[in-house]
Amino acid sequence: MCIRKTTRVTINFIIMCLVCAAPLFAEEDSYHQNLRNQLKTDYDLEGGEWVLTDQENTTNKLTNLSGVTKKIETGSGSEPFTEIVRLTVTQKGANAWDNAVRFAIRTAIKKDDVLLLVIWVRGVHGEQGMGRIQHIFEMTTDPYSKDLDIGQEPAAAWQQWMLPFQAGKDHAVGQARYQINMGYMQQVVEIGGLALLNYGNKYTLEELPRSLFDLDYDGRDLNAPWRVEAQQRIEQYRKAPVTIQVINKNDHPVKNAGVQFNMLQHEFGFGTAIAASRMLENSTTADIYREKLENLSGDGKTFNIVVVENALKWPPWENPWWPGGRDGVASVVEWFRDRDIKVRGHNLVWPGWTYLPDDIKEHQADTTYIRDRIFDHIEEITGYPGIYGEIAEWDVINEAAHNFDLENVFGTKRIYIDWFNWAKLGDPNALLYINDYSIIINGGSDLSSQQRYKELIQYLIDNAAPLDGIGIQGHFGSPLTAPARVYEILQDFGSFNKDISITEYDAVEVPAELAADYMRDLLTICFSHPAVQNFLMWGFWDGQHWGDDAPIFKQDWTLKPSGEAFINQVFNEWWTNATGSTNAQGLFATSGFLGKYEVVVDIENIHTVQTVNLSKSTDVITVKLDSDVTDVGKEKTARIFSLAQNYPNPFNPVTTINYTIPVPVQARLEIININGQTVAVPVSKYHTAGDYEIKFDAAQLPAGIYFYRLSAGSFTKTAKMLLLK
């Protein structure tokens, strides 16, 4: 009896081993053989060890499901694989990983091994588009370090995705996994032909193929319809007409006075995160860092708002070894305020154990202790000398839609109301924000995060929290969110009638030219929305950036294409310098982007300069001269070449273009369409010095965005206008 039992156990054990080991020893099935042939033919890749299995049907059975249902179907025969795995999410969880499909590795992986993931994907249905998934390769235990993290918006047709990555550490069998996160929305996605090859050190990461489906975005084309609508909104919300009145000391109008209306600073906040420790450092690198913050563009223009990246967070604030300490960060705030640059405070409470002082978690059973600690901290930091009254905006709560530790301890969201009230007591003049992530990134398809954030904002409003603004982080990767989708989300959050700030923009590991186009387009769509007040990137230089991939400067301080795009949009396309002369009533009319200006008035030997603000409520700006002159006698010629913004803009079909020629010269004014083609030349002649005005009739042109360019000698300037029909 014992012998028979032992024999049965032994036989069962052998059978089990053979079943489990079969994929490792069996001959590759036709799919895996064909995949090897494809990799050899198309990419000259040979060898490699299958990390999952070399049998298609066996790999498809390895799944560990969480919040996802799976159905395996036979392929139609037109696919290069035989089985289709249909994955369905009917109830999305709180996090993307709450709905996931996991495949544990079946062979060991060594640190620095180079691997290639191959998978076919198509979308069937999603709450947003055709769905949204995330490809992850990570450890199976804390800290769940990831070697691969790529988002995807599935297409309706099958796409073969090839995603290379490199192991960051050794992974024993079962200690790492490939995972598909699906908890962004209710959705149905199909996959097939999943395979994972380990090439060891045979190839470099750069030698492996990389699918580029995710490295683009809808609306990138210069003729995309969203651009016309965005330009209309920019004209409506970000510009205003203005009349400059020049009077003498007896309050009489001055005729023919030369006027320059030169922009100094935007009203809209364009900014970056800054490192207080770098600001306090005594080094050549720090000198350059500070210099760029004073003169970003090279001609004196720079950010008008910054956010302190780390030094105002709670743990650093209480860390006696933090560079510069509290007085140091206060001096950094003063440095920016002395230069008329606003400062955001980030942040008062980040309600996850990882981001709080250690004693908070240690006293998690004592809610009175935690409540008092939070109150004392908010009171102290908001009232600290050099901080109090100098912070324009505070992120009162950071990422509460994703960090629930303190909410779980107290058992209520009521604590958030208290924190806002305490912050308002601490600094009544600061605008108070909530801030969170995964709202506009990932293709704009993380509906779970969006919903939780909206519910939290609504709770604050319903309970009369002194909430002034909504912070939306923007750490972009693939896939980049279409500008039109970003606008939809901004519209959604704009319904709360609160200010919106884009608080943490960057685009890590996005190819340079794509990053430049996306910088241009994301800036444009955000600038066009009336609720958005700020656009801040999370660092501007690779040498001081969490991902070593900042938007503006490389490590050696050379300008990136995305940096060029930022400077061009903010300081050229959206910058106003107008020049002209007053009429018989002493008036000069123009329009400009909202912000701070310098008005310069020249008459004979009198040179008057006045700093003013142009807002939507501005009507007439009066400049009073210390002279009794009433008529210069002839029109005062401006000192420089200039090309003014056309007016009206948008227009249909006639608009006025003004320009100034300071010296006799041949000049040409041409109209260019969005494809770079010259479609009209309203002016091409020799000019004497003076101010010129032409009426351009675009009746024969189709609606759209156009550029007009003035060329005179070595001077060239281009401006943009919008034709509506």
C-alpha cells in the first residue's frame, strides 16, 4: 500500500514537473518561430531567451487577474497569432493597478540584461476613446521598482508593440512580472502574441526596435482645427485694446508725440520649479542658474512666477541639516520678490506617510496629536518671517486624491476643511490651492483619478473651504494627451469656477522635436482657457531635474528645441511691442497681451517713461509731460523698426496692419499661409522714414491662421493673425 501510494505521488510529481517545465523544453510553437524570423529579417536580431514561455497558449494561461475578466478566443486566421485574449474591466478601482493582468517571469534575469517585450493590442471599447492601458515590468514586492512603464491608447485595429527595456536589478524566477494596468476606466481590450525575450548583454538597448505609436498625438498637425478656436480664445481672453493719452503739464493733448508701448511682463503666470539649495550655493554652476532665472531669453525676459520645489515641504522644513535652513529659503523667496517674480509655496500637507515627518505615522493612533502637529506646522510656516505675506499661492494639500493615510486615520474628509481654514488664518492674502496628478496626462484617460479629484474639490466647495484654485500636475510621458482632450478636461474642471494652474509640467524621455511641438501646443491650449492662470514646469535645467530631462536647457546649458518653443511662444508670439504717434486729440490706440508695460513718450528733447498695467478693465492710460508743448509740429518718428499686431484680430475679411520704418529703405510686407507659402504681398516698395498703415483684404483667402512678415534691410519680423469666415 505504501509502495503504491509512493509510486502514485512520484508519478504525479513527475507529471506536474513536466507540465510546468514544458514551455522551457518544448520546441517553440509556430508563433514564436515566426517572431524570431521577423526579428532577424527586420532588425537583424538573433538568439534571446523566452522569459515567459515559448508556447502561445501556455503564456495566455499564466495570467494573474485583479479586477479584470479574461476570455480566450480563437483568432480569425488573419492575425500572426492563433489566440485572442479579451480583457474586460466592468468596475474600475481607485488606482490603475487595481485592475490589472500580471504574468510572473519563468526565467531569472540579471541586472543590466536587455529585454524586448512584444505584444499585439487592439481596443474594443472604452469610456474614453478605445481605452487606456499601461505596460509595466516591475518587482513583485515593495518597492515595486519598475524597469518598464509605458502608456498606450489602443487603436481599433491590431498594432504590434515592441518595447525594449533594461533590468535595473537581478530578478529571480517569480520575483518580477510583466503587468498590464487597466484601472483607468471601464473598457474592453484585446491582446495576442505576448512574448518577452531576454538578450542579456548581446545587444544594447538602442539596438532593439521600439514601437512609436505612442510618440505622437492627435492635433499635432499645423492645420488641426483646434488651433483656430484656441487663437480666437487667446484674442478674447488674453488681450485687450488700450488708448494712450499724452497731455502736457496744463492737461492739454499733445499731437504727434512718439509713443512706444513695450511689454515687460505677462499677467499670465509662466514659471518653473526652483531648487532653493542651488540658489544658495556659491559656485559657477549656481551663478549660471541664477543668471538664467533673471534672463531666460537672452534679451532680459524671464519667468514671472516660480515654485519652491522641496524646501517648503514639511520634512525639509523641520530638517536642521537642510541646506540654508528656514532663513535660507526665506532669503530665496526675497530674491525672487525683489525681481517682481511671484512665488508659490509647495506644500503644507502631503497626506501620505511617505511624505510626512516620521512622528506623524508613529502617533497614528493619536488623532489629537496629529491634528495639533498639523495646526502648529501650518501656523509656523505660513507665519515665518520672510515667508508670511510673500507667498502668492500655497498648495495647501498635495495629492489627496491618491494618498489616503490621514483621511483613513481620521475617518473623514473634514480634516481637509480644517487645513484650508488654518492656512487662511496663517496668511489671509495667499491664494489657496489643492494639487494632484494623473488628470491631463496619460492621454487624458485616467477617469478614476479625474473623478476622485472632482469629488474632493466638490466636497471642499460644499463645505465652504476657502479654496481659490485647482492645481493640475503635468508630468507627461507616452502617450501625450491631444490638446483637444486637454481642453475638454480643463472645461470640466473649469465648471468649479476656480482658478486653474498647470503646476508641474515636463515631458520625460520624449524625443526632442516631439517635445518641442508638444510644448508649443500644450502652452497654446492652456493659455487659451480662461480659467488657467499659470503654467509652471517642474524644473528648467537637466542638471536640476528629477528625471534629468527638463524642458528648457540641457546639462551644458544649451537650449533644447522645447526651450526654443517656450521662448518663442511666450516672449515672441505672445509679446507686444507697439510704436506710433498721437493724433490731434493726443491719443494713440493699440492692443496688447495683458501684463506690465513700459510707456515711452518722445517729443523733441523730452523723454518720459511710465510703467503701467494692461488689464481687461484698462481703458485709457494717461501720460503727463513736464512741458507745455501741444504739437510737435510733425509726426515724431519712432526710434526703431516695428510691426504692430493687426487690428481687429480675428478679422473678416479686412484688417489693419501698422508698421514703422525709421530710415529710408526698401520694405516688403507679405502674407504667408500656415504651410509657409506666400499668398499675398500687400506692400513692396521704397519707404521714407515714418509710420505706415495698410488695410489688408482677405476676401479671396480661406479661413485659418496666417502670418504677416515685414522685411526691411536687415530687419525682419513676423506676426500671426486669424481669418474667420
